[in-house]
Amino acid sequence: MTEVVPARAPWSGTVQAGRSLTITDLGGNQAVDCLIYDVHDTAVRYSAPDTIHGQGGVFLTTGSVLLSNEHTPLMTVTEDTCGRHDTVGGACSKESNTLRYGHHTWSQHACVENFLAEGTRYGLGKRDLVSNINWFMNVPVEADGTLGIVDGISAPGLKVTVRAETDVLVLISNCPQINNPCNGFDPTPVRIAIQ
């Protein structure tokens, strides 16, 4: 299965244990927000704190194991031509847009809305949203511990491949953010492939 996800759009699908999901950044500098759930028990889901603790770092790359809130492996990064990905920056929302960029941004579509729209198809709601992965997003941790949202390090054609260690549901928001450089101020499509 191969599918192009338009700029700003959500996507979801299941990946069976042993199969892989590849995300390709078609235009370059496009953030792809991602949530992962155990298909058989969606209360078991991706956990940024468990993943950071398990690997001893905040950036994801080849070899990173994406752990659940039960500290069990959900997926493993098997190939990464970008170099590193964010697991602490979170997803944009109407609320965060308003706080960061002004009330005039309230009506702008955001990743949280994409996650809610896709999650509803599987019985998931706002309480099921947790800290997400931001594939291709550059969120450096400054010396004082603050996070930066800066220009991406991705380029057209770079990709990340993750292998399912158990049957998983993957929700994706092809980030619609236009107020910071995480998408180069111009969201673009990405390609999703399950092999």
C-alpha cells in the first residue's frame, strides 16, 4: 500500500507486526506528527517519557525503539535518511497557536484537530491524545533547557521507516502549521507506504 497524504491532511492505518511503515518527505522540511496505539488495546499507546528513558535521549533515529506506556516496544526505527526526529515538541493546536502567535490564528487548522478527526474512526477522543512523535521536525534543546522550533533538517526524498513490533494503529497529521518554520511556512505532501 502506497498513498500520498496531502499537505495539512490526516491519515491513519494499521500496521501488522513485522511489517514496516515508511514516511517520505516529498517537498522537504515537512513535519509529520504521529501517534501509535496497540490495535488490540488502545489504552496501550506511544509514550514519549518511556521512549526517552529507554533510549537515553530525546531524538529518534535508526535503532530507536518506540515504547508504550506499558514500557513495551510498539515500533522500531529501521531506516532514517534524515538523521533525527523530535519526540518532545508536541502537536500544534488552536489553543497553542493562539498563545504563541495571537488570537487571529484561532481559526487555523492544527494537528490536534487532525488527530481528533482520524481518532474518531477508531473510538478515540481527546483523552486518548498523548505526546506525539514529530517526524522530520527540528526541535533543538537549548543549553538552558528550553526548546526551539526552528528550520527543519529534512530535504525532498528523505524518509524514515519504522517496523511494527506488535499490531499497531498509526495516526498521522501531515502538519498544517504555517506560523513557524517547522514546515518552511508552506506545508507539503508526504508519501506513506506499508510493506
